[in-house]
Amino acid sequence: MKTQAIQGFKDILPDEMHRWLRIENVSRDIFQRFGFREIRLPIMEETSLFARSIGQDTDIVEKEMYTFADKGATLRPEATASLLRAFIEHALHLKQPVQRLFTIGPMFRHERPQKGRLRQFHQLDAEVIGAKEPDVDSELMAMGAMILTELGLAASLEINSLGCPRCRPSFREQLIDYLRQYSKDLCPDCRRRTDTNPLRVLDCKKSNCRELVDDAPSILASLCAACEDHFNAVCAGLERLGVSYTLNRFMVRGLDYYTRTTFEFLTDNLGAQAAIGAGGRYDGLIEQLGGPALPGIGFALGMERLALLMEQNEEEKAADSMDLYIAALGERAIREGQVLAHHLRSLGVRTGIDYGGRSLKAQMKQAGRVRARFALIIGDDELDRKAAQLRDMTGKDQQEVSLAGDAPQAARTIHTIISSAPA
Ligand code: HAM
């Protein structure tokens, strides 16, 4: 019997962690620069929350959720619904009229796994609740672009507007009329969607459907005056902030809660999984979920996709390193080495040691493997003299150091010597 993770679930191994930490550190820092505060949410919610927010007719709710039917609970497929549930439950709007919140963590969707598409994946998610101004939309996209730039990643930004409950229904009717004319040429999914969710036909990936929708009515030409003003102001804001973008009137997004602005950050370097992040406005959603009538907008970046792109950019593998490796020769040396390592670690020194009593050669090899800057060689002879050999692993210079005094004192002596060495 093989012991392995289930399909679509992936370990993040120590050699990959530097990328994940960088993604988290850079984005946390940028979120804070823009005034966002972190919120941590449970990974499970009542199933009905997702049906009410993401939409009953979406692929996510129809086929991709991990639901515990007997418990009425579902592993979250995205963070927005959970975050809004928490926002409403704790009446956060009473504390501050505009809330800027971010969260980082795993999401679950039962999709067909492939490069950049997992069943457990991670998102960096940012939401602004309580602000309707188009300048917030452009600022949020500029923040997403800043994260990507600081991670050294190139991406294009595509934007669209999906209108509002006032203008979308008439566009929907126009679109249905258009699609019905070509019903027999559409793929079976799109034929079904023509009546249930016609906007989804606009982003079908099948070539036949794509050609047909090329001449379909444009949602951007059907916006009401208020949505048009909003969209123009978003574009003007992006231009003011120097964020390049293109219009994509076919972008509809796979979640039903969007109104007005939607956007995606795309890359050419991940094959089929081109979207590294996406988001948009959801002005009616909070009220629909039983909360106050407040507007909202947000986006999420997919961390696996960011990490894959960073890996492609990496020239050499960055590895973790230790400050000091203690090579202890003999039982007494091992015991004293353990205590010394403990005090060095409490002084902040990354200290490696193993207790297997292996040869000096084997231990020095291990010191190299963990990329230790120094090795401290302790043998019985040296211990008799209250001393040890400190080897600089870069130049291979070796000097005798004193272990006089008790273990904390000896640790301080070594700490002082190694911290004054050039990096
Ligand atoms: P989404 O487009 O479903 O939007 O997902 C956002 C990002 O998560 C995608 O662009 C992609 O990078 C990543 N992602 C999605 N599914 C997978 C997967 N199976 N494997 C790996 N990465 C994946 C949302 O989730 C919305 N909640 C975004 C949002 C926030 N809208 C408003 N606020």
C-alpha cells in the first residue's frame, strides 16, 4: 500500500518554503501599507453561506465544494463569503465605517488537478467593505500590481464592468436573444447556460463558442449612466496611478456576486492556469447575506501560482543556513554540546548538532550540508582544557576558543566571536 497525499493536495516542502515566506512577508507588508488589517477565519462554514453568495448555478457550488452533507458544513472554496460572514456576525462596520481586511490561508475546490490547479490551494485575499468610490477600485488593483512587482513577477491586468441590477437584466436579455440565434452551434454547456447563466457563455474556452461571442452585444455598451461613470472613473484612476490595463468585455468571473468592476491579473507563463489573481465589486452581497447595505470590493491572489512563477524566475536555489554546527566527539562532548547548543539557541544563534556520535569527517560533511557558517569541534581533549576548535567554514580558518565559565558564559563567548565575523 502506497502512503501518499490525496490527489490535488500537496505538501509544501522545506526547499520551497522561502518562496512562500517571501510571498507572505511582501504581501503582509504591502497590505499594511494600504491600511489593511489581518483577520483569520475558520476553514469551514455552513454550506448555505456559499450557495447564497457564490451562487447556486456556479461550477464552484454545483460541483466543486467539499461538503460534509451530514454536518451541513463545507470547506471554504474561497475567502470572501467567510470574511463577509464574520464581518456581519461581529458588526465590524460599527467599529469603523470603512473596513480594510485581509486574510491568508487554504481554500478547497474539487477541480481537475493540473499544474497551478489544486484541490487545496492558498489565497491572499483583501477586501474593502463600506466604500463605493471608484478610487477604491483603482487603489485596490494598484495594490495587487504592487505585490506582483515586489515579488518580481510580470502580469497583465484585464478589467471589465458587469453593471448593476438596474442595467444587467436588459443586457442579459439582449445576450439571450443573440445566443438563441446560434443555439445549435454552441457547445452543450453553453446551450444550457443560455437560459440559466448566459453571461458565462462569454468566457467559454471552446473555439466555436468563442468565435460566436465575438460579435455578441458588449456589456460595456449596455451600462447605465451610473455604472458607466463608475467604470470611467476606475480607468482614470488606474491611469493616474500608472497601472496599465486592458479592457476585456468577455470577462464574467466564475462567482455570481459581482457587480460593476471585475478584474484579473494574468500571466503567459503558467499554461492554462493564466489567472494569478482576480476580484471585483460586490455591492449588494452584504445585504443579501443579512448584513447592512454596504458596498464592497476585493480580490484574491493564488499563492501556488505566485510560487510557481517565482521558481521560474529563480537563478539559484536559496537554501536555509545555520550559524553554527557543533561537531561533538565522544559522549561527554555530546552532553556538553547539547547544553551549549541550548544556550546558543536562546541567544538567537541557529545551531545544529546531532547526537549520533559519528566521525569528525561525517559531522563536518553534515555542517556543509546545512550550510553552517561556523563549526565548533568539541572533543574530550579540548574539554579537559575547557576549550573547543572554532572553524570558519568559508575560509576554513580554525582557532581555539575558550569554554571557560558555565555553559551560558561559554555560549556568550562563542556568540560574541561569531557575531563579529564578517558575513
Ligand atoms: P477566484 O478567481 O475564484 O476568485 O480565485 C482567485 C485566484 O485564486 C485565482 O486567480 C487563482 O490564482 C487562485 N485559484 C483559484 N482556484 C485555484 C485552484 N484550484 N488551484 C490553485 N489556485 C487557484 C475568488 O476566489 C474570489 N473570492 C476573489 C475575490 C475576493 N473577489 C472579491 N474578493
